[in-house]
Amino acid sequence: MAHEHKPIILIIDDEQAILSSMANILQDADYQTEVTTQPNGALDLIGKLIPDLVFLDIFMPNTNGLDLLAAIKKEFPAQMVVIISGYGNISLTVDALKKGAIDFLEKPFSAEDLLNKAAVYCSVEDDIQTNEPTKTNTCLVGESYLFKELMHYVDRIVPLDNHVLIYGPRGIGKTQLAQYMHDKKNNSTTITIINGIQNPALTIDEKTLRTEGTVIIRYVDALTSEAQTKLLTILESPNTKARMLCLTHKNLFTLSTQGTFNEDLFYMLSSTPIEIPSLNKRRFDIPLLVNHFLTEINHVLCSSLSLSATAIRLLRNHTWQEHCRELKQLLMQAAINQPPNSSIIMLEQISLFLPEIDRPFIEEQRFQGFATLDEATSAFQKKYLLYQLKKNRYDLNQVSNALSMKISDLHNEIARLNIPLST
């Protein structure tokens, strides 16, 4: 039986015959497979694919499988890994389980053995439910190694009285993190939020500075040079009791070297910096964030919407520009426009609200992927036709009119370019 969501299984093994055999068995059982004989690129491949399950050969030339397993679990703590061993080494298996493997598959194994392991650890449900309550009222949600490392560092800083610089890309949750730090230390004190764009002169009540509490300065880079000097004086003053948390999405070091940001202020703030990694670096957290945001949206809309597994996969592989904010806005758009009597948001519906990323087409890296001019032309045609399909909500009559081509010719092009009209 075919499922809308085909779980992705990554197989890492140095023997091509083993890879081919395992891939064929799993594909026949309706799994999507990816294989590699290059363990050195395994982490990058896992980050790109976000596989449901990894089969990892523990014995490979020039590679210590246990070290690779440890690296996978450090970078992607939630990743499920089944090790493959052909030597029946019990102590090795125990070491692998200690390092985070969930199970082992011993060579030689039958097709039934392989499929049993896949069935136990791969979900083939068609949608991801969002009925579980969230554990936090901010977008500080995650299980990835980078996120856990961030929160561990933040929790160590919270008890201190240091003034802090929080930086990271737009929409990643810098203000929420600052509020978390305030609440974690002492939520009975006052909190003041200043927007550097709206208040570039840094008008601030002296009483606020002399009172224990938190002052959050968003867009600290937008302050005038006079206000930056004023802020430096405030930070250096023994009369300042409030803790200053300064937020920016810009590179203050670069601005300071260019003379557009106070160098002394930069170095004072940088004594305790916090960098929030982009959503593109911690894609394992995206399903958790989707669950969190959809729970909020369902509460507002009095709905019970969930996202299909293929839609989740699409969001995991999207390149985010505004990060958490963009993800939440996209989910809200999809939820508002969800057809009546439909509780599952499908991939096609999510695709309608994903922005086209503005990137130059002429890139040397892209050229290297094509062997012939025909191959490059077909790749561009496929991309352009997909754009027209999304733009016209997959209405073939509208697309044929937009492209001034017969509907029969359009069907032929879709078939030639192997473009799926449904998932």
C-alpha cells in the first residue's frame, strides 16, 4: 500500500552491493532510500535529508563507525541510527548502543530482518498531529544539538549580572530569548523594551536604570553615535542597576571596523555574547516549531489543523530568510486559507505560500551540476514550469494560457520533465 509520506532511510556502507540490495528491498516496501559510500559527508547529507532512519555500517575503511555514530548523535540528537555489523561483536554492539544507536542489524541478514527494523523505527503515518500541549510560551523550542547547546550556555549566563549582546538573523527569536532570560532570573522585576529604530536617541528614564530589572534594546545598531556613547556611559556607571540586553541581526564587529558603531561599546557588549543559530542550521527543530506554532494558531482559529508529513519535509528543506517569524506567518496564511472540512494542510497548500528566493541564476556551482546544454536547459524549464504551476494553483488551463501553449503540449512537457502534479 502506497503512503502519502514515504519515510526516508539513509544507508551508509562502503560495499556497493550491500547498498544496492538494501535500497531495492526497502524501495519495494514503499520506503524512500538514499545511499552513500562516503562517510565523511554523512553529517552534511543527514542535515540535508533529515532521514527518518539511518543504517550505519560500523566497519568501513579509513572510518571509525563508532566515532561517526557519536558525531551524528552530537549534531542530531533525535536521529535514529541502526548499526550494521558483520562480525557478531557483542562488546562493539554495546559500545554503539551506549553512543546512541537504537538497535543493530547483524550481517548476513535477510530481507525480512531489514524490513522488520525499518517497520519498528519508521513512521508511515500520513500526517503529524499537533494536539500535544507545548511546554513554553515562546518560540524557544528545539531538540537539536545546536539548540540544546545554546540554552545550556544561556542558563549559565542568566544568574550573572553581565550586560549581554544577543545576535542572530532576523526573526529567529532574539526578543523572546531576552524575555526568557529576564523571567528565568527574576520575573518580579520590571522589564523595559526599547526599539532602536523608533528611539534612536535612546530616551530612557533614569529611574529605570537605577532600579533592578531588565532593559531590552532591540536594533542596538540603529542608535545614533551620540546614543551609543550614552549607552556606553550607562553600562560603565556603577549607578546602573538594570541589566541591559542588546539585540541585533547585524555584524557589529564589521560595523565597528567601518566606524559606524562605537568600538568601545562593541567590545564591552561582546564580553558576554549570545548567538542564536539560524533555522537553516537546526532543521531538526522545524517539526517541533511547527507543532508549537500550529497549537497557537489552532487556539486562535478554534481549529484542529495538522500538517501532512510531506509538507513538514518541504518546510525542513526550505531556505529560511526570516526564520521562526517567517515559519509562523506561513503557517498562519496556510491555516486561514485552508479549505473547509479539511483538517490536514497538504504540501500543495504550503507550497502556495513559500516565497520565491531571490538568487542569481548564474552561479558557478550550479553550472558544475550539468553535463550538457540540454540537461541545463531542461533543469531551467522544470524550475520555470513549477513556478507557473504554483503561481496558478496547479490549474493547467490557467498555466497553458499564461504560457500561450496548447493544453496537450503542456501535458507532454510535464511528463517529459517528470513534474508531479500531486504527492
